[in-house]
Amino acid sequence: MNDTKSFWGSSKLWWLALVVGILMVIAGFAYWFFPSIGYAVASLLFGWMLIGAGLVQIVVSASANRPRGWGWWLTGGVIDTFIGFMLVRSVTLAEAVFPYFIAFVFIFWGFGALTAAVQDRGRRYWWVQLINGLLLLLISFFFLEAGYLQNMLNVSFLTSLAFIYWGFSIAMGAYDLKPTRNE
């Protein structure tokens, strides 16, 4: 196994990313099985999850031993927190622009994962980042298309799918952040 550092680096706060991932998976399954909670509630819930994920990213990027990709963490944290606050601030605004905000978040993280895949080509499972990036970009396209059509049922399904997928993605990535013994 190649011991080169991951594009995202490592952090002692890796478990915070794991917790956020697990919470996103739980929220995704809750919305999947109870879609009647409504579009507005989903956009508010997703907004709060983005705020939580954004704050975790900011904390990780500002920790004493910054990870290697701390700039991506900081930028992603600011974007996620800003979009999360915009979704939580106004239910009317959240309902109108929810698919576009989420598409923007997935576009950012999709390009981040593709960049990580290119940087980590020497690592054993670099292709997982490549697939993750492509799937995030695909999900963002579906959100853009669903937002354009204003198909609430489609957006609701995509939202639950996005919660579940992104949560698993964050949780799996958290283990890559875990420092090794010699760090």
C-alpha cells in the first residue's frame, strides 16, 4: 500500500466528519420513508445539515494541524454554511431555490473529488474519488433539471437519495482523514 498522504490530508477531528455523514444518512432514510414531511421541511433539514457540515469543515481547516487540502475544506465550509443559512433563513426562498443551491453544493464537491482523484493517482483507491466526483456531478445535474421542471416529487426523491449518498460519502471519507500512527 502506498503511504502517500491523501489530497484531503488527515486530522484528529476525523470523527466529526464521520458523525456528520451518519446524521446525513439517517436524515436521508427518514425523508425516504416519510416523504410527507414536505418539501419545506426537507429544505430546512438540508439547510441545517449544511450548516453542521460547513462548521465541521471550517473547524477541521482551522485546526492546529491543518490537513493537506485545508483550502478546499475552508472554501467548502464557507459555501456549505452560507447556503445552509440561506435555506434556513426563509422557507419561501428555500422552496424556490432549493434544487439550485443543492446542485451548486454538489458541483463544488464533485469537482473537489475529481481533483482529489487526479492528485491521489498513486494511492491504492484513487478511483473511488473519481467515481464519487462523477456521481456528485451527475446528482447536481439531476437537481438542476428537477429545479427547472419544478417537479416536487422528483426533488423529494433526489433529496433523500442525496442525503443518503452524500452521508455515506462523507462517512467513508472520514476514515481517510484519520491520522496514521506515525503522524
